[in-house]
Amino acid sequence: MAEPSDFSQSDTSATWPKGGINDSKRPPLPTSFHSEKRSGRLARSDDTTVSSNITSSNLTSSNLTNRSDFSSSMLTDELPHLCSWKSSSSSTDGASGDVNTGTYTRVSLKVKAPSRLGEMVHCSGSSFVMGHFNPNESMTLVTTPEDYPYWTTVKPMILPRGVPHQYMYALFSGGVFSSWEQIACERVLIPEGREMLVVEEYGQFDRDMELVPTGERTERSLVYERRTLEQPIAARLRDSTKEKDNDAAAAEDAGAAWTEKETRADDVTASVVDGEDQADSNKSPRSGSVTSSPGQRFRQKDKLQSRYKRYMPSNYRPSPDAVLFLVCYHLPVKLTKSIESGSWSATWNRDSLISRSENSIAESMNTTWVGCVTYHARSDQEELSADDKSEITAILAKMNCIPVFIDRELAANHHGGYCKNKLWPMFHNVDILDIYYAIWDRAEVIEWKEERNNGEWWDAYQTVNGLLANRVSEMCKETDTVWVHDYHLLLFPSYLANTCRRENRKRPKMVFFLHVPFPTSEVFRELSHGTQLLEGVLDVDIVGFHSFDHARHFLNACKRFLGLSYQSRRGGNLGVDYCGRNVIITISHVGIETTLIREMIGNPDVQEAARKLREKHAGKLLIAGVDVCQRLSGIPLKMLAFEQFFSNCPTWKDKLVFVERANLTQSRPGDQSYSSNEIRKLVDRITKAHGSGCIDYEETSTPFTLEERVALWLASDILMVTSIREGLNLKPLEFVFAKGVEPTNRPGVVILSEFSACCCVLNGAVRVNPWNITGLVNSLDHALTMSDEERLGRRARDLPYITSQPAANWTKQVLSVLHEVTDNPEGDEEYTNMEYTDMEIGRSHVLRIGDRSDFKQLNIDKVMTAYMQSNRRVFLLDYGGTIIARENIAMFIKKDFTAVTSKRPSPRMMEALTNLTSDSRNTVFVVSGVSKLNLTASLGHIHGLGLASDNGALYSWARSVNIDNPEDSNMQDASSPSGRHWHEQRFKFDWAAVREVVDPILKVYCTRTNGSVLRHAEQSIAWNFRSTDPEWGLLQANSLQNDLEEVIRDLPVTIIRKKGLLEIVPEGFNKGVVARQILTQDATISHGHPDFLFCIGDDTTDESMFKAIYDYYAERTEDSIHGHPGSSYEDFLVTGDEGPLHHVFTCTVGKKPSNAHLYVNNVGEVEQLLQALGKASGESCGMAVLFGPARSYKRLWKLFVEGAGQ
């Protein structure tokens, strides 16, 4: 054979798997090798050479610190010096060692391994097909009574030709990993030729062995054996200074590349240094890779299922003797005093979140409301009389309400002072400088400074919290639950806990829920008593927020000002360590009382009010707004948007009216007065310019009642909310529900500020940044011209959540979390690390970039060369993220309907696809996870293009291709204009059993992750988190996937991770299935397999296509693969003629962990490649006649580069 071609270090370097191989009897191993060929001479670290007649490798210390069983002190001359990497005979392929050529070798292993009864031999190595040294993903070898003790691979491995691959054998006993083979260093082979059979002996390997051809051959393969060299390799000489530098560089590289914490690394290293390596040989190279026993898996699965079922809100069953105390500053009642009789009466405030309602928690649990009464019968300064208080107490007792009476001055300093003029603006992220200096009345500046300095507000705040805590302490017991609401009572939990400690009794279970935003740490630090407020809240068991954004700021404040750490907990919650306890942080947005709104819609008075409003503005579309008259409501921003809209679109002046209702609450009189004046000036300016009928603005001194709001919702077409910063606001939910009660009603559209808390739960709203006036105008235009189909789609996205989360369910949901925590006081197994991996890149912890020698950037010249020299080609292209740019997952929360369905490939990409498909030698398929409707709308007009939607559940060949319907498919006529025929992959599957297991878990995560949606399709169950907070959604997805993997181990389903989606599908239901189907059917149509295959994708769903391609070609015979029906493989062995080139390219978009061997950086590079190939298809035939095949390629590529430059 000819001398092997040279390799560069960058092309042949490889590293050991992370975690190394823990084995008590084998010596420590180096972490990486760098193969160097210097014409049969060994390169030393000092640039001197040692004569040798073999190919050798230079041992280095690169990435040594990646191994848990090594230390830098082990780099001594006593270590093994070298391990042979390659046989002395190399491939004649000039492109050997470069994955960019797309050439592969089918490698089979045959190992002599005498084993005991029940033992099996496995093999794992550095490549994907070998399982990346993870025993759970290793290859199983088989034997027969005739072949024993020889074990062989079931099918050949498809390995990039000329690229070094490390591997080892292992024993499994009873299906569980037992131990690695005891050898001096890992085996290494460099595949060569088309077929290769490696014969060796288990446990017999040292650094002096190498692969050499035996002269024998099987039906298709040359046979190689491991043999000891006649002339041992000389010990590697080292320069101590260079070695030290190499060690430091290796440690630095390892630290940068390391992404997982190694457990017990220090212990293992210490034992190695002492010469007492105590690592367990029964553990895999990676921590956590050892397979658990079936009994352990069953117990864990049973535990998860029972816990989630028990703590679902619908299954919540409180203790019969427990009492729930709902504590708030304002009791949720309306008190009135008759002028005639002077008697008092009380009714529930239906607008209050915690008032008693139908099916509320009070129906299933003893509930008591505790709060302040600040009602004053007269306008003068007299307080409520003792008789008034006595009568009010008696009336409220019948409603299970316990009043706490506070005088006027105390109420003014607590609520009007500290709460409304300090906490409220700062919790809405208003800086203290804005509060005191950006003020419209200079006299008020002096007054507010004095109030701040004398401390009366803070004293009043403490007093009110203490009064309520003492009152509850008198009534509660250990088995009760106390639920504290909102920022008025931040100190209440610590006061109650301290009272119980002084009385030497256990405190009750406590929940605190904040209904306003929590400020950033930069704003919160300006509160002089901020630390006390944090400590006051943390004396509870659960702290709740409506939005993850608010919870994140709270966690940052705890970490920054109290030094507290926090973790994620299994089940979708967070935890903060405080005073030896783990305080749970839960995120759950409350819904609306749909029963009450249904009653309002059917109320004749409400219907009459809606009719009158429509008559008042007959023939016009109504845009509604109901806000508190304050700056943070953003009403002036609405006005400015309307003014610009009418200026840009004057034809709408007589077709549109803005109905705005502003509530004057008097809680912040200065802010209210300034805002009212500003709004009125804007209204006057707009009506003068565009007509008095374009704005209907009113201010009300009393709150807008539910009846009035529902009437406005029924009469309006659009609701516009432009709050600058906002906590709980249920009006958008009311609007969506009121417009969707009757299916025949035209759905309304909500234009919603992204700064509103409810933005995280309304997936169908048009989300806007209210500061972007131009964006507001565009969103308004979109809402006005929106089709009924889109309106229905948006309403359908929101109604399921709105109708399933009334206050009663929300209360039970939070209480179920509380009891989940208190029922597991130790709960060590409940905690997981808060640090998370972006699973959008790839779940597998064994796929890493740094230690792969078979992963390179795509070289367009080499791909073009292979393309031009081939006769039959197949392209398998992903859609989103590959031929169109995929929007970052973090942007989903910013946009409305931002998935790839709203985008289209660029004109240049369309041209490239058209050119590729116009070549009769090409079969081009786009394989996507989007629906058939969306994929057809984007690409269905390209007649020569094959399409596969829904991850391969449906696929359609090009219109020019006629194919018989396979038995396992169902051919349908597509509804698309292209008239395509679609094949459906049928999976007969019992989803009832799967849903029984996974639905309880999915529903809990839906309730705990605002914006997430659970959908059941015919062939899958999906949890969609595209509309959640990006950071929170990823955290929850990681936790959910871990929980689901525990319970589906024994079910024939698997989890597919997509951008913003977790999907449970039947095993084998992935893009790989349709990729295999396409290749099989293409071979039937074309009477042979292609000699050029190119597959590219950008996310984890595309990994199954790469795997399917490797498996497919591993199962083909040599003749069928290479198209040599007329020549035998023996002819090849004799002549060395490889016939027509065969090239397979697997490519990922973005440099990230992948089973592909090539990568491009972005969609732009994909477009450039496909354009080059497309132009080659159109011009290659004619140029071949003029210039010949080789010259035509060079001429074509020159023309393309020149054209691209222009």
C-alpha cells in the first residue's frame, strides 16, 4: 500500500471523555493525544526525532485536569509514554483524515473475550456511534456458541475515514454496567478504506501494540489485528520547562471547556497521588451514568406520580380541623351606613381578589378574613364610635371576618404615607430621586422630605403590621395556615413568628403573596429599611409572585442584601435558604371569576348599557381603556399613539373612537392631579385636530364596577393597556372572556403592554412596548385590520387558561405547594442546582465540542468538489434555523406569534432551492417540525421540493415524483394549492396509559409556569413554553424533562426537545424515521442509492436524522452503497479501485454539541452553500462539455465567487 497522507495536528487531535475512566486496577491515563506524522519519524517535544518505521502519536497533557482521576503531579516520565494510534498501513484516499470530504469507513469489531455466565461485552468510545464513553449508550457486541469466545458488532460502525477514534471494551452483568477492561491506555484506531474488520483480545493491549493487516479478508473487509511491535517505541523525551507550560495551558483550556461539576475530584486525585487509587471500577467514565436498578426506577416513578397527583389543585384536600386565615390590609367587604336608620350593613367586594365567591376555598375549608377597617362615617376628624365598632364587628363576624380598627392618623401615615408614597412607587421601580425631585409641585417636595425624615410613616407601618399580627396570634394554632397579602404587610410574618417564639409554641404555616411588582436591587437598596422588609417576608414557608420577573428581582435582593443562596426544586418551584429553612418561591398568576362574569353578561342592565354605548358611537369601532389616573398607567402614551395614528391614517377618523375611563382613587393625589391635567390637554389637542368624536374620555371618582366594565367589554372591539409598570391587572382577562362566552361573537383583540404582569399569561395578546409610539401605531393598525381567523386563533390560545384558573383554583394551587413542602420537611431529594444548561443547544451531556477530532467547520470548496463529481444526490434540510433564521427563544416573550410560521425564506434562499430541485439528479427534502399548513404556505410552490412536516409525521414528495403508497402510510390529498399528496406515518398507540402517567405532572407545571400551554395531539403530547419568561421557561423545562424521564422509563415513548417545546412522542417518532423512509423510497425510485448525501439542521430534533443516516448506511451492503453491481469487492481488494466517490455530509448550524461532523455558523452560510450548489446544477452540464469535469468545476466556482463579490 501507498504511504499514508499527512495529518495536521488540528485534524487528528482528540481528547479523553470528561470524567475519565475510574478503575482501581489500571494506571491513570492521559487525557488527549495529538497524532503527528513526520515521514515515519517520531516528533519529540524538543523538536528532536527518533527513527522509527511506524506511525506514532505524541502524548501531551492537554485537558489533563478534565479527568477526575488525575492530577498534574502525575505528569512524570514514569507514566506510559505513547500509545499507537494507527496501523502501519494507511488508506490511499488522499482526503484521509478530513471530515469535509464526506468519506466514511464501515468498521466492524471482533474481540476475543472469555466471559462468565450472564456477562455481555460492550464497546464505547469517543465517537457518536460508540456512545461517547457513556456505558448507557455503548454498543452491544454479540456471540454465538460457534463463535464464542469471539464477540462481534451487530452491524458496522460508520466512522469518518482517517480520523482517530478512541475506544474501550466493557463488561455488563445482568444488563448493568460492571467494569471497564484493564488495559494500560485506551485503544485507538484510524479508519481506512471502505471496510475494516478489527480483531483483538479483551484486556490485552499496551502502548506497543498497533493495528496491522493480516493479509486475510472477509467477504468485503480487510482484516486488521493488534500486534506488539518488534521495535518498542522509545520513551518520550521532555523538556521540563515546556512541560510545565503545557500543563498550565492544558489546565486553563480544561477550565474553560468544563461545563459540569466533577464530584469527588479532589478525593480521587489525592488517592492517586498517594498511590492508593480507590476509584470504583464499576462506575462509568461519567458521574451519574451508572444504570439504576429496575426496583429503584419503579419506586422513584411511583413516588413522582403519587406526589403530583396528590398536589394537583383539583385533588387538594385540606385538613378538616385546620383554619385558613386570609390577612390583608383592606378587608374585602363594603361597609355602608344607612342615613335614615344609622345602622350598618356589609357586602362582599366582588372586585377584591380574596373576597368570598362561588366555589371559593371557603367552601371546602374553614376560612377567616382578618384586616383593617378604615371607614369613617363623617367627613370631619371624628373617629368611629365604640357603638359603631361593636356593630361592625358583629356584622362582620357573620361573614367570618375579623376587623382591626385603626384611627385616621395611623391609617394616613401607614397607607397614605409609607405604602402609597414610598413602597408603591419604589416597588414599581420608580427611583427615589424621581419620587422627591421630579415633582410638579415644589411645595410638596418640602413636605415629603419632612415626612421621610421624621420616621412617622415607618413607625405607623410597623404599628399596623404589629396590630394585625397580634390579632391573628390570638386565634391561630400550629395546624392552621396564615396567608398574608401584599406590600402593606411585609413585616407581618416576622412579627407573628416572633410572637409564637416568645410564647414558646410553634408558629402556623404561612404564605405571603405579593400582588405588585418587586423592584430591582438597585432601586430596592434605596429603602432605608429594606433589609428588615426582606427578613419580615422570609419568615414564611412560601413567598408567591404573579410573574417570574418579580420573583427574580426578589431573589436577587435576597442574595445581594442578605447573602442568601437559592435553588430550583423539583416540581417547578424555587427555594431560598434562610435561617436553616428552605423558603419556597412560587410563581402563579391568578385568574378571574368566570361564573360571575357570565352572570353579568346575562344581566339585562349590562346588556342595555352596552347597547347604549354602541348607539352613542354608531358605525364606529370601539377601542376601550380602563385605568387608574396615574403616570404609571401610561394613558398619555395611548393618546400620543392615537394622535399619530389619525395623522398617518386620516380615513379612520370617522370609523374609530377611543373610549377611556380613568379612575380617580385619591390614594396619590399629587400624581393623580398631574396625570389628569396632562391627559385632558392631550384629549383637547387631539379632538381639535381630528374631531370631537374620536375620543370619549371620562373620569370617575368611584371605582369602575364589574357591571360597568363588562358592558364596556361587550361594546368594544379592542382593549388597549399601555401601563409603564404594573402588577396584578385582571381586566384583559375579563375582556377576552367576555368576548368569547358566545362562540358566535366576534373575538376581541388585546393590545397589551409587556410591562404588565398579565402579559405572561395572555399568549394571544398583541404585546407592545408602550414607549415605542411607532410600534403602538403599527400594533393598532394590525389589530384593526386583523382577520377573523387570526382573532379566533388568539382567543383560542387564551380561553383555556382563563377558564381554568379562578381564584378558588389559584388558592388551592398555592396551598397544595405549601402542603407539598410541609409534608416533606427534610426533602433533600427535592432540590436541584439552580445552575442550568441551555437545553435548546442539546440535552446530552456527552456531546461536547472541545474533545472531538471529527467535528470541523464545513469547507465549501470540498463539498462543491464532491457535489460536482457525483451523479445522484439527496438533500435533507431542516426548516427553522437552517433555511430561515430562527428567532431567539428569548424573543418569544417580546413578540406576538413569533414562531417560524410567520417567516418566509429569503428570495436568495428560494432561488437556491429552486435551482437545486430543477436538477433531475437531485432529491431535495425540507424536514420540519412546523405544521403541514405552514410549511406548504412557505415552500409548497416549489414543485420539485419534497416536504416533511410535524417532524416527519406527514411527508410529501415533489410533484414530479410518483410513488406507491407504503403499507404503513395513509395517502391524503393536501388542501394546499400545490395539490400535493401527503403520506402519513401511522403509529398505533394507546395514549390513555401515557396520559395517566404524564398529565398530572404536565398540569402542575402549567399552573406553575405562566404562559405555558399543554396540548394533546393525535400523535403527541406537547408542553409549549414559548410565551413564558425566557429564563423561567428554560428552568422549568429542564426540571420538567427530568421529572418526565423518571416516569416514562418503562413506557414506549420518548421526549423530543425543540425550541420552546417539550414533546412526548412514541419511540421512533422523529425526523430520523422520515429521513430513512425518504432514502429507502429514493433508492427504489432511482434504482440505487445516491453517491452524495447532505443533511443539515440546527437543533436537537435534527440529531435523529444524523443518526438515521449513519444507521442506514451501516446496514447497506457494499455493492448497494457504492453502486457497483457489476464489480465484486474482491476486485477492489486486489486492484484498490474504489470506483465512484461516495460522500455523506452531516452538518449542524452553529458551533455546538452535535452528532454531525460539520458545522456552519449561521443561516447566511447555509444560503451561500445552497446557492453555490444550485448554480452548479444549472451550469455544470454545459461547462463539462467545454472544459471537462475538473476544469468546469473550477470555472464555475470562479464565476460564483465573482458574482457574489458583485
